[in-house]
Amino acid sequence: MTWSDVTTGPIDPAAVLKRVGEPRDGAAALFVGMVRNSNEGRPVDGMEYEGYRDMARDQLAAIAAEAAQQAGSDRVAVVHRLGELAVGEVSVAIAVSSPHRAEAFRAARYVIEEIKKRLPIWKRERYLDGEQAWLEGHLPVTGVKDNR
Amino acid sequence: MTWSDVTTGPIDPAAVLKRVGEPRDGAAALFVGMVRNSNEGRPVDGMEYEGYRDMARDQLAAIAAEAAQQAGSDRVAVVHRLGELAVGEVSVAIAVSSPHRAEAFRAARYVIEEIKKRLPIWKRERYLDGEQAWLEGHLPVTGVKDNR
Amino acid sequence: MKVTVLLFAAHRELVGQANTVAALPEGATVETLLSELKSRGGGWARLPARAAVAVNHKYAGGDTMLADGDEVALIPPVAGG
Amino acid sequence: MKVTVLLFAAHRELVGQANTVAALPEGATVETLLSELKSRGGGWARLPARAAVAVNHKYAGGDTMLADGDEVALIPPVAGG
């Protein structure tokens, strides 16, 4: 069974890693996304993540299931955080385990790339100078043609 | 500064992850290798890791430094275990953080691939039926021509 | 029929509302809804032309038929991770 | 001169020793050492032809010159990870 969640509480990457790993697995890959202290050279103070939470949960579950199918392993766990995050705080954690390492790496990478393509989440950077701005995002890859 | 170690004690992947990650980093990748319960269909009871410990330490430090250079990030931590391991125990943990995710994934992958190519470590599988065998390894990629 | 419309992030700020209800004729599609919203003027008329739409949590094309009670979200370019 | 020789894993079991000391003439190379070991017979003569060698923790080719006190390790195919 894959596991996925969208939460407003802090993420513990070690706890996400513990959700995967069975006796048949020889490899686990964990990816952690954090808020960094600058973007394109501009000092960053923090980040606000806004999400369409119910849909994000559904999409994240779908992404985890796709990754599991690709990896041939149902040991996939992923959680994305919403709300106000300080620099260094964890915004997303993804863990995959499988018998062999190539599949674990590939599936973890798949999950983060798909999150960036289609999870209905937006982020607003707060800069040290007091300004803030929504980050330019990606038009979601939805499998449906343009609406307008 | 990169960090590397060869140890006979248990490995805590979360502690290895904690060794990387600076405010400038937006991504961390952790790879964990574990002893699995079968190999080529044969039930496995455990694994003995024998190492040329002093040389393995030197080689692992060199691999970490190479990964750091490739990633453009000196946040690379890696530890390999020696001794008797049960199924599910961690044999190796590798953490890399960097401003962007592609470099973190690539560097973590580089470290495990190089470990398999050249770290002077050997493993003997113990099977459930009581037999044991040294695993066929890879002739180390040493950068020098054949000796014999 | 009536559908609930959700707005997020820059869209929400442009319109000044996080949600609204739209009354639509039977047979309405996502396109019908978007025209109705645009006709409200103000921030609604200035919503970016390129945006995705989700109906009941699933991305949906402009020709998707709507039903009474549907939850329709305008999805600005996403930036998760 | 004398060098210390280390053996590991299957090599160690084949020879029945984890280490030995070899006395070599001045000017000896890794190849000279390997010939001396082979000439001991028994498990030494049956060591696989394809193996790597490390001198003082660094992989070294057959023509590497040895010096008194060097630590030379025969490295079976590796299997870390």
C-alpha cells in the first residue's frame, strides 16, 4: 500500500522513510524538499504554501500509485506540507523502497517531478526586504486540452 | 566539508541525513542500502561484510569528494557498515543536499555506484539452508591496467 | 443548476474572493462557466486566459459538462515541491 | 626489503592466512611480489589470475615499484553497498 498525505504540521523525513522498507527490499531512496534562503539571488525569509487540499490529496495519492506501478514496488510514501514555512523547514518528503536501487531512485524522482507538474499547490516567497511574491508556476500537465 | 566513515556499529539513516542541509539547500537525497531476504530466488538469513577498513575509509572519502565536486555542493555524507548484518539492517547510507534537486539525486547515485565499483568490501551471504557464499563482485575499476 | 467555484493564490487575490456560486443553464460546460465568470467584470474579467480547471478534484477540459452541485476550481500555474 | 601482504575474503580463505611478509630484492615491483607469492605453492598458486592490488591503500598497477615497509593488499572483486 502506498501512503500519501497533505498536512499543515511539520514533516519528519525519518518518519516518512520508516513507512517504507520490507524484508525483500535492498534499497530505499528518500527525497526531501526544503525552503532555501535565496531565490535567483534574492534573500528569502520564508515561504507560504497554499493548496487546494482535497484535490492535492487525491492527486498525490494518484502520483504515488503511478510511481509504485513504475517501480514494481508498493512501498511509496509521500507527504507535502501547507502553510507558513521558515527557511530550512521541510516542504515535501518522498520515500520509496524496492529490491533494487535503480527503481527506488527512479520512483522517488518521478514523484517529485509530477508534484511540480500537477499538484494544486502555490507558493508565495517572503523576502528579507519585506516584499512577497507568488512564484511563477507551471501550467499543470493535466492530460486535457487547453480550456480557453 | 564532506563526511564519510566505515563502521562496525549500526547505521541510523536519519542521523546521516542530518549531517547535510544548509540554509542555501532546497533539496536533499538520501540513499539507504539494506540486507534483503533473498538473492536470485534463494532465501537469505543475513550477510557478513568484510572490509579492508583503512583503505575503504580512504576510498570512501575520495568518492565523497568527487560527488561533492560534481554536485557543486560539499554537503555529502556517507557511511558503510562492516560485520554481521541481519535481514533489514542498513549496510550503507548516503545523504547529499544542494540548492537544486537534480544535483542531489545525481550525487547520491554517483556515490553508491562508485562504492560498488571500487570500495574494498566483500560480502558473504548466509542462506536459510545453512550454506554461505561470497558474492561474486566486480573487478575494481582502479584507473590502472591489469596486474597479471 | 448551481456550481461552487473555488479560487486560489493569485486568482483569489485578483478577484478578492476565495469562492463563489454560479447559476448556470442546464447543459452548461466549463466554458459556459468561464464566460459567466468573465462577464462579472472587475477582477473576474482580468483572470489570466491560461489557467487549468478542475471539476470535483479532477483536471477537466473546457467541453466538460457540469452538473448541479459540482465543485469547480480555477487552477493557476502550480508550484508545489 | 620487506613488504606486508594482506588477503581478504575468498583469497584469505584460499590461502588460509590474512597476512604475510614477503622479502623482495631491491627494485621489486608488484609483479615481482605476485611471482614470489605464487611460487609458495598451495593456495598461493591457486589465487585467481584476475585480481587488483593496492599499495598503501591505493590501487596500483603491476609495474608499481615497491619500497621497504609497503602494505600491499590483494583485492578480490569488490561487492560493497
